[in-house]
Amino acid sequence: MADQQPDTAEQVVVDSGRVTVMLDRALYPLDVIYGASYVFVDRCYVLLDAPDAEHVQVELRARDALDEEALRNLAGEFGNELLNQAWRSQVTQNNRSVIEAVTAKAMAGALGPPDLDDAAVEEFEADAFDDPLGIAVPWEEKYGKQAQGAAEQAAEEQGQGPEQGSDEDGKS
């Protein structure tokens, strides 16, 4: 019976501790078969075979001894999982753009706000600080040297050099 070609979309053969399910590739894409098989690897040994281009043969071997009824139930659960995987695949294909948008938004949010190093590289370039009015001059450059220069000039006008203006105690 295992040598017969299936005349339906699915054929189930129970034989000596294993169940073989023949699937039509036109009905169940290969990724769907892989997904359903993966769900069963913890419960039984799964062997996939391609006897021809149109069919995939799935053999499920129980890890523990099972009777014929339990093996048929295993095949039925595998068929249900095939439908589950086919539906998941269809939903994923129909909503691919939404999934990609949500994933991109989540990844961008996971990175967090940019730190100052990133901001310095991206936002603060040399031409961003054009200051035609001279407003962005540091205080030390604008007033510090002038105040020091004014004190030296006042000392020279009084006839004292810049070093002669005060003694070590700060008195004149």
C-alpha cells in the first residue's frame, strides 16, 4: 500500500509503529510542511521525502510505542497543524507591509534617542555656527583679555609697569 500513488490530496498509511502521510505540494507549500513538521519534532521522529515532484511524504515515528488508533490521531493532529501553518503563512503574506513597518518602528525605538556624540556628528556642522553678528563669542575672548589689557594700560599711565603695581601682599 505504501507504493501506491495517492489519488487524493492526502493519504495516510499506518504501519509498524509509524504513520506515513503523502501530501500534494500544490495544496501544501514546502514551508508549510516544514513548519508543521517542526512542531512535531519533540513528540516523534519526523522524516520528509519527495518521491516525485508533485508530492511530499512525511513519516512520523513515535518515540514510544503507540497503537494504530494513536498513530492515526497523530496523523490527524499533523493534518490540523498543516492547516494552522498554511493559515499563518497566508496571514503573514497578506500583512507583510504592516509587519515590516511595525518591526522598523520597534527597532528604531529600541535604539533610543541619539546621544550627544551622534548629534554632534549629524546636526552640528561648521556652517551651522555662522555668526555674522558676533553673538556667539565666548565671554573670555570678548571681555577677559580687554579687562586684563585695560588694567595693564592703567598701570602704565600711572608710571608703573605691570609688575610694579603691587607687592607680594597685594598692597600698593
